[in-house]
Amino acid sequence: MNPTNGARVDADRLPPLHDPDGKVAFITGGDSGIGLGIARAFAGAGMKVIITYRSPEHRDEALAALDAPGRVHAMALDVTDRAAVRATAAAAIDVFGKVHVLVNNAGVGPIIPLSCATPQDWDWCMNTNVNGVFNGIHAFLPHLKAHGEGSQIVATSSMLGGLVVGPFWGLYSTSKFAVVGMMEALRSELAETNIGVSVFCPAGVKTNLGDSQRNRPAILAPSGASDPTALAMMQDFAQALGKLRADNAEPPMDPLEAGQRVLQGIRNNDLYIISHAEHAQTVRERGEALLASIPIDPAASTPTRLAIARIMRTRIYSDEIKRRAAQRSSR
């Protein structure tokens, strides 16, 4: 088998974390929002949980909400600091002896069009949303391989940022598309191991993402004037969205519900964990746009080109389609 194209999944093989009871999870940004929702769902399933935080206030609120003495531990961490991530990983392993689930959830949500972004905006967003995910994988993957008990790596991306591009947050979308690609690549590379890989793509969840600026480093503070036309369009969009939500009085998804979806996703070893059904058409249109753009090329049927295509093909997508079909038929 070509090592770059993944392995075909054995339908009779249990997911690595099919029974999470008693397992240990490490969740970055687990002190609020989606991260706390994931921590609550995991703790409710009998798992031991280590959460990271930036704000002592959020840490205290999270520990009170989790209310699981002896099974929850909090650690301060800036995921952009690679040395700190390595040191915290080692300390986390010491707390409960092992870690089985890594959730790279910490992230920032700048509402900044790519066309208006400054280098400081770019570095701040990429350092957290992309480098932070890599730092977690780099720190924990050797440990997950070494203990061999079955593990799961999860990263939080976005549905309206990582699977399709939303309006006015091109910088955020760039980072979250990268997270999806990173996790797909890791899934392919670890396909024949007992380490599962998932990417969580939520849409509207009640979080503190809009307050991301509070942890922005001073050295990467915004510089220069915003484009007035783009700023006005962004304000109009925000007002229209706010009015729609106010008129319909429908709150975003509760973080605990989002966390429960992640828990079910790791039980199944789902590649994609999707939270919201209402955006299916947008995702479908992107997929169809890609397919419609593939040229009809008679030369592609030559034996050499077909052989290259077979070698380059990753099986993670076809395996996921078959797995999902099997899930539906068993309901």
C-alpha cells in the first residue's frame, strides 16, 4: 500500500475511543465556550479532563461548572508558545498518568476581511488557529503512539469558515481551512494505527469567540486604518444578523450540545463532526462547484495518468462515505 494514500477501514474494527469511560482528555481553551462544552460532555461520560485557560476568572467559572473534583484539572497555557505547550503536555501526562484524547480547541475569531488584513492580523490569527493546533499535535502524538491504548485527536475548525467561506472573515476562514486540511492529512497518515482523527466544524454556538481581542499580544496589535468601505459593509452585516436573531429570539447552540456532538464523534471516530444541518446547501454548492470545474480531458484516460491518479488517491474520503452509510443503515 502506498503510505501516502491512507488505509481502507475495516468495517468490523472498533473506533479507538468507542468507550471513553475512564479515559483522559486534554482540551485547549477548555475554560469557556465550545471548549467548556466539550469538557462538560466528556466529564459526564466518566472521563478525566484537563482544560487549559488564559483567564483565571474563566478557569474558576469552568471548574465550578464542571463540578467533578479529582477528575478535572486546569492549566494556564498560551498555545502559540511551542515550548510552553511541550512543557504543559508533560505536566498533563503526570497529572493522570496518560492522555487519550487531545482536543485542539483554542482559537481566535477575527472579523477581518483578508483584503484588509495587516501582517499583525495575519500573524495573530495564524499563530493561534494554525500553529496552536500543530503545537498540540507535535507535543502529544509521541505519547499517544507510545501508550498504544487507543486515542483520538480532535481539532476545532468551523462550518462557515473551514468548509465554506463566510462573509467578511476571510482571515479566519484561511486559518480554519488550514485546520481541516491538517486533520485530513493526519487522518490519512494515522489510518492504520489506533489513533483516530476528527475535525469539528461548528456553526452558531454560544461562545466568547467575539471577544478574542482580549488575549491579542501587544506586539501584534492592530496597525493602520481600516478600509472604510469594508468597515461599513461589515457593520451593516452585523446589524442585519443581530436583528434577524433578535426578531426570531432563537439563541445559538448551547456549548454542551456542541460538546455532546464531539463526544459522539470520537465514539464513532468520525472524520468530520458537523453541528448544524441548515448550512448543508452552502457546503453542497462548494462541492458541486469543484466538481463542475474539473475538465473533461480525454488524455486523462491514458494508463500512466490513471496509474498516477490511483497512487495519489487518499481513501479517507471513500472510507468516510462508507462508514456513514453503514451508520445510517444500522439505525
